[in-house]
Amino acid sequence: MASKATAQRQRDIQAEVATADAATPKKREVAMQAGARPYPEPPFPKQHQPKPGAEFKLDPAPLYDAPFYLGSKKLAGKVALITGGDSGIGRAVAVLFAREGADVVIAHLSEDRDAAETKAAVENEGRSAIVIKGDVRNRAFCEDAVEQTIAAFGHLDVLINNAAFQVHSKRIEDLSEEHFDETLKTNLYGYFFMAQAAAKVMKAGSAIINTGSVTGIEGSPALLDYSMTKGGIHAFTRSLAGQLLERHIRVNCVAPGPVWTPLNPSDKEADDVSKFGSKVPMKRPAQPEEIAPAYVFLASPQMSSYITGEILPIIGGYGGG
């Protein structure tokens, strides 16, 4: 009798939940807006760009200037070298670093107009900036970038490894050796060469921040090579953090989800760009200014002096299924 009563009680609970579920209105697909200002939501205009992509051509223009973010000298007197600093996350980080009192070195591949606009944005914050053009796959360029930083400002306190290469490939058979090599050389060798050059001149209290990705955590079927490099960057971050601990240099990583930057419209087809970011729980991509404060946090000795070897995901929410 007790068994039958328990079984009936469980069926009653099941029926009660089913009735409640049936009466619950279906969720509307609404993008989450919880920031200081509204952010663009998909669908976006269909668009595609040749590599490496230009920020000034994006529609809508990425939001990077964070007008409601107030600086408080968290990076006063610091010098930061940012790879991929001309656009996207790199540009937003450059602006907020300047607002916090840092001078900035903007390293970029070939996007002269974007780099000039980022330099002007840093100077508009009352700080100095220099632009260095070159390929992070080249060890000599990375060493030269650090040398130019020291020549211009006398020291290097923060390295942001941010430059990246990404192109979708749906089948492993179609992923050419040239494509695979380009991704690894840019995303792994570039980070290694730059960190190696920077570590030689950095003093105690300095920080290295790498840009990882949600793809390095969850994987991505059409980004086999890119996901592999981003997972490698996460491991590189934790390993280098342990190695540089005795030098009192912190190493951390920000792992974003979809962000509205030139990286993706110069990779995805126009139809996919239109829907970019719609699959995350927040139903929209991040804007660069929503990601940049995490870099300020990890660079600032006032805010994160007890944090090293960490991977900080900023991916537009978990769950939803």
C-alpha cells in the first residue's frame, strides 16, 4: 500500500508540473539589455569583409568608448602594449587603459585607418600613444615592438596579447595546411613571441593578459584550428603564470564569447553575420566596451593583485536550455 501511495503521489506531482508548464507563456526571444546604454541586437545588416577586416566599415559601428565609464587612476603611470590594438576589443582596452592613466602602444597588422583612429582616441583621453605595424608571427617584430615601447616610454608594465586569425572551415578535410599554419602561427606563436620579449623587460608588479575564447572552453565544430589555439592560450596562461610567479608578474586570460568586432564579419558569410551572437542566452553579441573593463580589472594592481593564472569567461550567460 505504501508503494502504491508513493507512486500515486509522484504521478500527482508530475501532473501538477505539467499543468503549470502548459499555463506558462512561451519565452519571448528578447536580447538582454543590462548595460549603461542600449546595445545593438541581431539581425544586423548582411555584410562580409576581406581579411583582416576594418572597424570603420562595420555596420553598426562597434561601441568602444564607454562614455559612462569613469576612470580612477587604476593604471596611472603604466605603459601597455596591445596587439590587435587598432580595433575591436583591442581598441576598447586602449581607450579604457588611457582613461585609467596608462600610455598605450598600439600594435597592428595592416589596418592603418583603424590604428590612427585608436591612437586619436587614446590621445583624446589625455595620454600618449604610438602605433607599430607588423606581424606577430615574426619573432623579430615582437622583439622590436617591445624595444620601441621601451624607447618611447622607458618601461613596459602591461602586455595585452590580443591579435588573432580566424576562418571557419566546416570539414577537417577542407582545412588546409596553410590555413592551419596561419592560425597557429598567429594565435600561439604570436602570443609566445610577444610574452617572451616582454618578460625580459618587465619588472615586479607587471601583468600579461591574454585573449582566449569561449571556443577554447566549449570547442566549435567549424573552428577546429581556432578553438585548439584558444584552448592552448588558456593552458599557456596558467603555465606562464606559474613560471613568472617568482618574478611577481601576473598572467591572466579573458575568454570572450561573441563580440561585435571586425574578426567575425571578415570570416563569416553575410547571412551568418546578420545573426551573429543570437544563439547565446543574452541573444546578442557583446560590444567591445562591455569586455574591456575585465582587462582593466586584471591589469590593475589595486584590483587583482591576488589573481594570476585565471581564465575569465565573458560569454553572454550560461544555460537557457
